[in-house]
Amino acid sequence: DGGITQSPKYLFRKEGQNVTLSCEQNLNHDAMYWYRQDPGQGLRLIYYSQIVNDFQKGDIAEGYSVSREKKESFPLTVTSAQKNPTAFYLCASSPGISTEAFFGQGTRLTVV
Amino acid sequence: QKEVEQDPGPLSVPEGAIVSLNCTYSNSAFQYFMWYRQYSRKGPELLMYTYSSGNKEDGRFTAQVDKSSKYISLFIRDSQPSDSATYLCAMTHLANQAGTALIFGKGTTLSVSS
């Protein structure tokens, strides 16, 4: 089955800790994205990558970091510098930039 | 003014009704328009994808784009309880040949009662 796999589905983090959210796709898509979704806020872009070993900041990149060492993988690290990390995180991929994107099922991160 | 505006609702309709969902936008460069459906605690699912102005139909769903008014719509005919979800509009454009990621509206929550 082709698709986008995010793991874990639920993640709990203590304040001051870094955590990494996994995103893997087997669609052979060049572009990958991370969005954050808060109630009433819609989807806000954190980072995106058009190609391996290249990525750009989105609208709310502060406190987050990413890497794109393989075409299939685009992990997101939520660092301790992110002041309000509790949210629903969505990873997506597309054949290229400015085309339709396909989403994973999300990771719900809660800071405890 | 936000780039993409979408009425969050909630919108409640009886089964069988025609539903109209809308978004307005400010950036005239947007060329690609999408509608996503998101069930609670799930990732968004692509429903419709259109390029530039015009209509596109897929089963009970019709997407309309009016670039002159910077206005897009999604119509759902014969609505079903399974259509109860949040509907997100999204759009993007080609900029300096590099393109941009999708810009989303905040989503409209729809409830269809049987």
C-alpha cells in the first residue's frame, strides 16, 4: 500500500525535552511538508522540503528542526525551545511543490 | 487580511440538503485550488483539485473557482451523515519557478443529521 506513515500516533513529552516525530512515504514524492494544527487555527506550515538534503522554513519554524537525508523520510524534532508544543502534527508529501499534497494520519503531541 | 479566509461554521444541515462551502483569498497569484475533508483526529483527505478558473465535478461534489472574485466553492449534493467532517480549502501558486507549499483556510465544520 502506498502512503504516508507517521509515528507515533500519540506522544507525551516532559517540558524541556526534545522529541522527534517520524514521517515516511513510499509514494516516490519529491516534496514533503510538516504542518501544525491547533483548534480553530487551521494548518500552519512548519517546514517543507523540495528535494533531498534541502529544506525551507515555513511560517512557524521557531523551536523546530528537520532533516531530509533520504527521499522517503522527513523527521521533525520539536525542541525545548518551542514554547507551546502541544498540538496535532501532520506530515504531507506531493509529487512537487505547488501540486496536491497527501497527508499522513498525524501525531498528537502533548506536553506533560 | 489573511491570505485565505474560510468561515469556520459550524454548519448543520439535514440529510439530503445541498451544502455550499466557501473560501476567499487575497493573493491573485494563486492558481491551484484544493478541497480536503478531515474527520476528527485524522489526517486531511484530498477531495478535489482544480487549476485556474472553472468548475470540476466528481460524484456528489462540485468545485468552483472564480479567480476574478478570488472566491472558491465546494458544493455537496444529497448530503449524507458520513459527510460530517471539517472541510479545508487550500491553494498555492508558482513563484519564481520554485513554487510554494499549500496555504490552508481554517476549515469549516459540517454536521449532517439523519
